[in-house]
Amino acid sequence: MGKVCKMIFLSMLTLLMSSTLVGCSFPGGYETSTNSKILLTEISLTASSNSVTVGESVTFTFSPIPSDAGIYNNKSYSVNYVEYFVGNTRFDKSKQSAQYTFNTVGEFEVWAKYCTHSNHTDTDGDLVSNRLSIDVRDIDESLILRVPQPTESSYMIPQPSNAIDHTITTTFQSGGATQYTFNYTAPTDGYHYFVSSLSVYWTIKDSSNNTVRSRGPNTASTVGLTLKSGMRYSFIIDRGSTYGDCTIDLYAPNPISIVTQYTNITDSMRFKGQIAKYLYTPSVTGHFYLTSSMRLYYMIEDDFGNTVRSRGPNTTNAVGITLQSGKEYKISLEQASNFGDFTFVINVPNSTQNINGKIKVYDYMRFETQSNSYIFTANKAGEYNFNVSYSVYITIKDKFGNNTRSKGPNTTKSVIVSLVSGMEYTLILEQASSIGEYILGIVNP
């Protein structure tokens, strides 16, 4: 009888030990029916925020980073990537983090898991994280600023009906006249260009008989010079070593164009050395970015004729410059190596925005090197958190222009700074690598 009881006791003990192993839970929520799989590290899923408004994105971070030493089952499993889920819907797969934008009000469950197999129907070896609850609230528009963007407008500079403005023809015959003179009244101010079919000696005199340009003792087929609108000039052409018909083509620049109300200008380079000139008066102060579809020489002058920015002798497609509101500037684009139509774009910055009382700002980076500025007054002393939906350069200045906090030359998505109550500050976000809409979040102390 004692032997029977002992056998019964041992059987019950074996059954109890078996039931302890079945369905046992390992760190991170992984369950297995055997004890042959051992989880070496704790799995954790964290969120950048557990409470957001509609349209806001949350970044989820999974740890530890997938590696080949995650779990064992008498052999090493290779962890391929991590899958991320909202409810039962997978929204991303990556190595460590993923971002999701919530567009519906409600409470959502987010979780993730290691994937160690390419065949996802076999869940053996998958390790599941903890589950996060994300509360998505409706938007209070009074706390949000949606920054209006400048409107684009186009203008096409009128061009002459013919590429050549005027043609003069003469003949140099053997034994005949060796010099030819003609008068020319400049139709516009600026750089003019003259092309001869023969190599000749050039002498150009103004109405007071002063020589303003000459090409000699060597002959040349071209000459360029700056002329004044309405002034009459005498061109004295001396034959070189070649006889025959001589055709002289005259190229005049377009008149200077006022482009204050336009952002996209179409123009044309018709001759060597041509300079296209525009007058522009900005409506806002800030960093402007001028771009062209053609490589050109740039020069920007203020209303006193002082050069405030130039790009030369190297040509470029773009130049950045800070301009003052209400001040007139002359922009000169000089032909370099190409001819034909080109598009010149004036990228206008946003005006400085007041973000007092706002917790979220929707704004755009529309062009390279763009800088957006915001002013606000700290309503209490403490730490403020400014976070952006993609990486930018962040600078915060006090009312005296001193840098209170900056993140550069490295970019960042957020910055935390201690501010003084009642002090006015300027927050500056500068474009780094991304173009498009961004969301600026403001967390008060």
C-alpha cells in the first residue's frame, strides 16, 4: 500500500511539474510550450507620446536592437526585423523604430514583435513586446496656428521679335574705302553686344566724341560695352585683312523689369555677356533664396548701388540672401555659357509668426536654406519643450538677441530649454535636408 501511494505521489508531482512549464511567460510577453527557448534580453516598446491629437505622429522605439543573439532553441535564431502593429494591422517593419500618424479620434493599442523567419505563417521564434495604449484626442483649433504660405505668381519677360535687334551691312573692296562709320542710339541702358562677319578694328565714341571703347591693334569680330539709353554713339569700323561684304549684328539688352509682385520669372539669354536686370522690393524681411534653371552670374545691389551679394567669377544656379522689407534691390543675372530661355525663381520666406498661447504650429519648408521665425513670451519660468516632426536646425534667442539654446551644426527634432517668465523669445527653425510641411509642438512647463 505504501508503495502504491508513493507511485501515485510521484505521478502527481510529475504532472504538476509538466503543467508548470506549459504556457509559461517570459519577459516581454513571449509564451512557449517548452522550456527550450530562452529569452536573453528584456523586450521593451516605448512611445514618444501616449496622448496626441488627430493628425499627430508618434515615434515607437523597440529595444533591444535586433541581433543574432536574441533567443536560442538548441541553435541561434537570426532576427530579421521588427514588425509594428496598430491593433492587428501591421503599419511598418524596421530595425528599431517606426512612426505612425493617427488620423482618427479614439484609443489605440500598439505593439511590436521580433521576426526571426521569412515565413510569417510560422510564428515559432517571434517575440512580442508589451502593448501600449495611445489616446488620440480631437483638435482644439484655438491652440493651433496654421501658417499661411506665400502665393506663387508668374511673369514672362517680353522678348524682341528677332534675336538680333538690328543689322548693318557694308562692303570692303580691294582698292576701296577701308573705313566705315555708322551712328547708333542705345534703346536701353546696359550691356550691348556687336558681332561682325569680318575681323575688323573697332572704335566707339559717345556724343561728345570721347572714345568709350576700342578694339585694336588686333582685329576682332565682336565687341561688347555698356551704353546709356537715348545716347547716340558713333561706330568707326576699320577693315582688317579681309575684303568682302561685312554684316554687323547689334544686340541690345531688355529694359530693366519690375518683378516685385512675381515669384517665377521666365526670361531669355540671347547673346554673349547679356545681363538681365530686375527691380524687386520684398514685402517681408528674411532669408530669400534665388534660383535659376540656368547657371548664371548673380549680383544683388541695394537702392544706393552697393553690392550686397554676388556670385562670381564662378557661376551658380542659386544664391541665398537676407533682404529688408520695403527696400528696393536690383538683381542682375549675367549670361555664362548657355543661351535660351530660363526660369528665375524668387523664394520668399514666411513672415515672423506670433505663437503665444499655441501648442502646435503647422508650417512648411519650401526651399533650401529656408529659415522660419516665431516669437513668443514665456508665460511662466521653467523648461519648455519644442519638438518638430522632422530634423531641422533649432535656435532660441532672447529679446536681446542672445542665443539661449541652439542645436547646430547638428540637426535635431526637439530641444528643451529653461526660460524666464515674462521674457520674449524668438524661435528659429532652419531647413536641413527635408522639404515640405512640418508640425511644431510646444510643451509648456
